[in-house]
Amino acid sequence: MIGMALLGCGRIGKVHAHNLARHPAVKLECVYDVMTCAAESTARDVGTRCARSVDEVMADPAIQAVLIATSTDTHVALIIAAAHAHKAVLCEKPIDLDLARAKRCWNDIASLQPTVMIGFNRRFDPSFRSLRERLGAGEIGVPELVIITSRDPAPPPVAYIKTSGGIFRDMTIHDFDMARYLLGDILELQAFGANLVDPAIGELGDIDTAMLVLRARSGALVHIDNSRRCVYGYDQRIEVFGSKGMLRAGNQHATTVESWNAASTRSRDLIERFFIERYAAAYAAEIDYFAACVRDRKTPSPSFADGISALELAEAAVQSLHSARTVQLS
């Protein structure tokens, strides 16, 4: 059994807590949150104990790995503390909102050869993973065009936007990682943005609607579109067009039942409402994979370097948006 601790008991932390608690290869030794009531509630729900401090977690020899689901501004310090305590790390994205600080984090811990995985959970979605495997097997030949759609059901609260780092670091960063997951290195990017949904988001200097075009090293082109409002649910789709055909991964519905009647044809249930429901299988598979990496002492993917690359694309998108120019990446 792999002894693990959960740091952070907010919305996504609770999802991770339940997945850790029921995993056959993991023993959830404890949970911790600066909000003691959140930690106590989560601990009761999953049948574990509350740690009194991060230091207590890092000093516990029964804990081999930590899952970091705290606020983004704490990620770097916790990754460094865990690495120095010789504990493997699964950290929610992004590593940090500041690219330079994220890079310094790795410089601080690289000599320790730590096991660090970044939580780009969409790589573990069964449909997206199958699409990539079939793409890699040559089913549609050479990929030429990739279309990634990611639209939230409703804008987040203004308080969240204030600390999110902006749509590219908070939301599109998943799509940047998916583009790299499918095509490898990205060489250039151009971003367009608008405020079409929530004026309060614009007042904070952020956008709520975005389109981006990327060029991969292979020459393939990627189109990403994002919106903070989607009235029919959580819209998550990928299409890859190649020299021999096309692969498409569509939205998830609550059931596969279709209704055909005088009012409509092929009417279906609404798509899943938000990320917790849509990516439930992906979050569980992510824990599976991380536990196997810790057990077998394998380097995980997505790695810290993948986290840096996605953050570099987010920074390039911000630059492109403000300059109205294409940004080249090294």
C-alpha cells in the first residue's frame, strides 16, 4: 500500500479524497487544509484523520506521496517541501501563475530527482486517451488539423476570477496541454479574445471568450475555442483531421437514450453539467496511474516539464492577445 496525504479539501480536493480512499493500492493517511472545518468534514467523509500542519504531513514516514489540491499560490512551496521530504507529488494545475517562479521551483528540486506529476486530468479521459492511441497507431494518417472545444456552463464568481490568473492560465491551459499531448511541441500561437458573457470579467481585465490558433512543430494546425458560458452544459470535444480520415471525441451525456417524436428527432439528455461529472472517470484513472508510478518508481507523464510547457503557452497567449500578433515559442 502507498501511504498518501491530501493537501487541500476544497471542491476538487474532495473528489480526490474519495478516489484516494477507495483505491485498493492507496492508504489515505490524512488530509490537511488551512480551513480546519473543511479538512474535518472531508476526513469524516472518507474515514481518515486530519493533519494539524503541513510539517506534520512532511515528517510522517508512513506518507510516501502527497496530492496537492490547494490554491495555486501555494503550489510551489508545497512541491518544494514534499521534494525535500522525499515524497512523490501529484499537483493540480497550474504549477504557478508566474512562469519564472515555476521554473525556479524545478531548479530548487531537480538535484533531488523528485517524482512530480501535474494534474492535467484530461489526458486520462477514456475517450481522449483512446483518440490519442488511435492517432498514434496511424489510423487517420498524418494529423493536419486539430479542433479543441472547451466551454464552461457558466462564468465563475468574480472572487475566483480575481485570483485565477486569467482565462489562459486557468481554463485554456488544459487545452494547451491537450494540444501538446496530441501533437507534441507547439512553435507559434495567436490568440483572440472578447468579453461577450460577463461584464464583470472584463472589468477585472480578463476575457470570457477566446479563440486561438497554434502551429505544431510537425506543421499541423490547432484551433482552440473557449467560452465561460454554455447554456446546454459542459461542452468538451476534440476533433483530429488527418491525411486518411478523422477522429472525433464528443460530449458525455447522462444516458445514451434518444427520443424521436413529433416535436423533435434524436433528442437526448443534456450533456454533463460540469467538470466533476464529466471527468469523473479521468480523475479516478489519474490516481491509478500516479499510484503505479510511485509503486514502480517510474517518471510520470504529464511531468513537471509538461506543466512548464503549458504555462509557457498560456504566457504566449497573453502576449499575443495584448499585442495582436503571433508569438513564436522556443
